[in-house]
Amino acid sequence: MSISHAADSIGLKERPRYEVKIIEEDDWMKGAQESFHPVEVTEGLWVVPKWITPPDIQAMNIILNPGLAFGIGDHPTTKLCLLLLHDRIKGGEYILDYGTGTGILAIAALKFGAAFAVGVDIDSQAIASASKNATLNNIRPDKLQLHLIASQTSSSCRDDWPSRVVEGENAFEIDKVTHKDKYDVVIANIFLNPMLNLADQIIFSAKPGAIIGLSGILSEQVV
């Protein structure tokens, strides 16, 4: 479509002025990778991009390929959740991770000794990212289940990782997809509004005496 036709299509009477510049091709992937660095969450616990050698090979290293999903370890909300899991997981727990993103929290929980984790998200790119990151960290499919909660299947999900799409009016009908038992730890690092909408489901998913970790609330949202 020409500039004139584009202007006509939106009702502009005059053709807008414009300038054409030829710029050098930019390696955006390299630029994005250079913006990620290893993050020391606490002593002995690192989150490391997959293309970087871990600074401390003796530490517990969570290897991530961030992609487009949220959760690379440097955001305060992610760090808080990691510290909570690091402190409270003693071994053998069942974990539910709402809004799993890169899968960082579910993967970390399993590395800390949890027996089983379920990660759910409404974003197919997040599920694809989480599945790849699980493989990077040698997490077996029988230890981590990933669920895309959405109205339709997305082709971006990997076929070799057990993920499932659930249709329904409620985007987080977790009881339809997760392990039938309730969870020892339920963690949700998400925005406030979806957290409020999910409050009843979060409580329902937790065992009596379970640990519930909620993060992602801005200070100005606290009354």
C-alpha cells in the first residue's frame, strides 16, 4: 500500500511528510542476550542465561533461556518468590505455580527438593518457554506438568512436552487440569487484578496448612 492510499484509508486529506532512511542491520537477538546477566538470588543460588557459563559451577544454577516470557530472576517479585521457596521447601512438596512464565519458580522448587510441580499460564509463549527451560535444567516431564489455560490451542507449544489446553469461560479453571491432590505450596507472581479474581481458586488449591506465596502487588495498590 502506498503512502497516499494509506492516508486516504484513514481520512487524511493531505499526504503526510515522511523520510526514508537506510540503516545498518541490527542483530536484535545478540542485543537482547547482552541485556541478560547472571543473577545471584542468595548465596549459592544463581539464575543464569543459557549462553553464559555459570559464575559458580558449585552453586545451584537455574539455567534459563528467557525468550518472551516473564521471569529471569532479576525482578524483585521473582526474587522474593525464589527466596520464599528456597527457605520453605524441605523436600517432597507438591507445588502449584500460577502464571509460570519462564517456569523459573516451578523449576526452582523442584531443584530445592519438591516432589512434583504444576505450572499454568494463559500465554502459549510462556508455556513454550517453560518447557524449554525445564529441559535445560534436566527436569523430567513426570516431575513438572505445564498447562496452557486458554480458549484455543497455540502452535507455539512444544509437542514433546506434556502440555494441555483447557477451554472454558474461566481462564484459570485449575481444578480441571492439575493434580487431583491439593498442594503444599501455591505461588502466584502475577498482577493484582487476576490475583483477586483467582483468590478463591488459590485457597481451594492449597492443603490445610499450606504455604501460599503472592507477589506482584505494587506498593500503591496496598490500602
